[in-house]
Amino acid sequence: MNLYGVFRPDGAGNVYAIHTVWADYPFHTSVITSFVYRPNFSFPLSYPQFLHTEMHYPFLMDFYSAVLMKGGLDLRNSIIIPNILFQLSFFGLLFFLAYRLTGLKKVGILSTLIFIFSGFPSGLQSFSIHFLNPMYAVIMPQRTAMIGMGISFAVYILLFHALFTEEKEKEKKSASMHKELFLAGTLIGLLPYIHAHSFMVTAFVSLSLSLFYFYFAVVKTGRRDYKIFILLFAPLILLSLPQVLCIRTGVSGDFFVFFPGWTEENRNLILGFDWSFPESLFSSAKTVFVLTKFWVLNMGILFFLLPLGFLKSAQRLRTFYLPFLFIFFIANFVKFQPWYFDNYKIFLHWHAMTIVLAAVAIFWISDCVGRRYKRLYTLSLASLIIICTLFGLVTHAAMMKNDYMVWSGEEIGIADWVRENTAPDSIFLTGAAHNHPIPSLSGRQRVMGYEGWLWSHGINWTRISERKKDEIEMYKGNYTLIKEYGVNYVCIGPYEKTFAVDNHFDINYSAFDNETQFYLKYDEAIGGEKERWRIYEVK
């Protein structure tokens, strides 16, 4: 999937990707090339897609790729190598967590398989289906999630080993328990600038599990062991608090908002109910019905396997699952980020644990059938696995069939020219297209990038709208505004023409012909006048 779907070149030098990679990776490449081609490194980073703004988006995965590019790899391989390493690490950790939780390797294998092929294809929102295949929606396009979820699942293994050891084993490993908790707290504390969603889920799960352990220890022995909280939360708080405070300064007020039902469709329906007393009781029942119907559609057979797996699992697995169930309910009523779909990254932790319970249920059903009808064991097992993975297989097949051109060979050539002929710290005025080759491939800062990224990363929408108005004025020829922003180069090409059409204005070409203010430094027609690229240096 990485080799096919991440910047696959063709014979003409064009670069292709699967849809979600096409949508997300140009932002990541702008961060990578900013590291590689800019002369100075500063923290917090300068946000490459929004001028004069600190970047608080988790950048570590892109920094790894930048290191590999500095070491001599090209952009594509510098992305694919960490992708594969961290994806395989995550799958291995998911396998071992399921194995530790159940003591069955077959459950670990099946859980990993179902996770990869669970979920639904895109385009089914009209049927109220929003839970997409994890590989399509997150594991491939969301580079920060690859490493963040891997660290989270390493923490879950450590917590289970430290807090849920059988009594007969406890004497042998009491010395290592405190080390495991300290390591878990340290890993969680490192997560905010790696993957914020994984940080929130893992911190919540750790707090819940430690409270469970403390309560049961008091009930059984009457002893209050406060050391587990100190060892777990001292490194967690000391490491994460500065990061959280730094991130908080750069985001808008659209985080942690009451948003019942996860999707906008469900939210509008639920908030439209009559919540006055005593009608609120009836509205609560209708809300439960709406959410139950929604998750039956979005979970499929997993919705029915979950309670069976929960009942047939060991007590310690049921206890371990409860925090994930709590976070599932919270994410159904709280929007953690401006775009509601980003709650999917929260749900994904719960989803993985739910799949472990579903795998337990699948093997229990198959064993029951096999005891009575031995010939049907394989058939029942295969049928349940196919039902759980069918739509994910369809999604994977569709991903491999439908790809998108990210950049043409000519556009890559333009980015190369920019890199070779302009200063690394140059500021460019461009259209807002998400895959504009200049910011994505040359490492140059632009005045404003794709609005969807800016909003979902926490930049206030009013500020985005004001910046867009200024961009429009600059393309109308406002030289004073161009100088105020410190713009060094103005690009006018196909992306800028599209930007003008989408925002209902005309680019003032004659203003840029004024040789006292601008110097035409690049002028090439690619595939005819329609694809003409001009780059003006601001005098």
C-alpha cells in the first residue's frame, strides 16, 4: 500500500497517491521540506502554511523523514521507510496486546487482521455510515497517528503487565512493576507533540486503570499504595504539561465542545429534540435509540460480537476494556477538535480493543459449533471473519484502483526551480490549493494555505477569513499589502486562477507588469497558455 499509494511516479515524472494520501501528505511534505531546505531550525516551528504563526501540529514523524532526506534519500523514500517501520510496529504491538489480554496467539492474529480490514469505504455518509476503514482513514494518511498509536499500545501492554498480573506471578515481578509504570508514564508524557489524540486517550486509560487497581487493592488488602500514582503520573505531568500549555496557546476555542452524536447529522437531530422537563426523559430515550441505530450501522457485526466477547472474556480483560468504553461514550458527546470527524482518532483506540473482544467471541462461537458439528468449525470461523472484513477488503481494492495525481512532472520541475533560484526563507503568495507544489516541495513559506488544514489545526476561522481577504486584495494588485506581509515572490499559475474563480474575483495582471514594483522572474507555459506559470519577484 505504501509503495503503490505514496507518491508513486509514472514514466512521465507525474506523482500519484491514494485519495487520503493525496489529501493529507502535501501538508506533511511542506513540513518535511521546511526542515530540509530552510537554513535555521527554531522551536516552536514557523507554520509553513500560514505566515507569522507558530506551528503546534505534532511534527516528529515529519522530522524523521527530514533527517532521512538530509541523509541522502529522496522525498518519497524518506516518507515510506518510517511509514512501514511504524505501521509494522503498531500492528506487532496490537498483536501482542491481544495476546497478553487473552493468552491466545490466535486472538492476537485475528484481532490484527480484522483491524486492518474493518470499517467501511468512503462515500456512504448518505446512509449514515461514517466509520471508515482504519488503513484508509488514519494509518496511511495520518502520519502522526502511526507513531502515536504505536506508543499508546506499548503503554497499554506495560499497564496490563504492571497492574493486572495474576496473584501467583506478582511476587516474581513486584520489583519490575514500578519500572513498568514509570516507563508508561514517561511514554505518555512524550505524546502531546507526537499525537495529541493518542495522548488524551492513553492518559485517560492510565488514570482509570490505576484507579481500578488502587480500589481493588484497598478492598482486598486494605493497603493504599500511592506509589503507583507517583511513578505513573509524575513523569507524565512533568513531560506533558509544558507541551500542552504550548499547544494550547496556538489553538482556537473550537476544541472540547459539546457535540452529541459525533456527526453533524446526529447532533442536529439530538439537539432538535424537546429537552424541557418532563419531555427530556422521552428525548433521552430517543437519543439512545438514535445512537444505537447509528453504531449498529457503523460497527456491523462487531456490535453484536462485542457483548458476547465481553461476557466470555476473563475478568481482567473486562476490567481493562472499561476505560475504552468510557472514552467511547465521551467521544459521542464531546468534539475534541474543530472537525467532528477527527474524533475518529479517539474512537480508533476503543475500536481496536473492541475487535479483541470480537475475536474472543468469534473463536467461542466456532468452538461451540465445532464441538457439536466438527465439519462446520472451519466454515463458521471463515464466515465470521469474512463478515467482519468484507467492507474493509472492498475499501482496500478501491484504494488500489482509484488513485489521484498529486503533482505533474512539470509542477515538480517548477518546485525545483524555486528551490534553486530563491532564498530558503523566501515568502510566497500563492493560491490556497492543498497540493500547491511550491510550499509542498520547495520548503518555502506561503502567506496562506488550504483553509481546511488551518481550521482543523486550531487557527481561528475569523483570522483565516481575514487572511483570505488580504490575499484577494494582493492578487488585485494591492502592492502596499504585499509589502506589509513581507512577500518576496508572487506566483500566478493554474492554482491561482482556480483560487480567483472560487472566490469570484479577477487577478489584476496589469498590476504585476509594473516594473517598478515587480520583476518577472519565471514565465513558462506548460501544456498551453491555460497552464502558464509566472513567478514575480517583489522589488
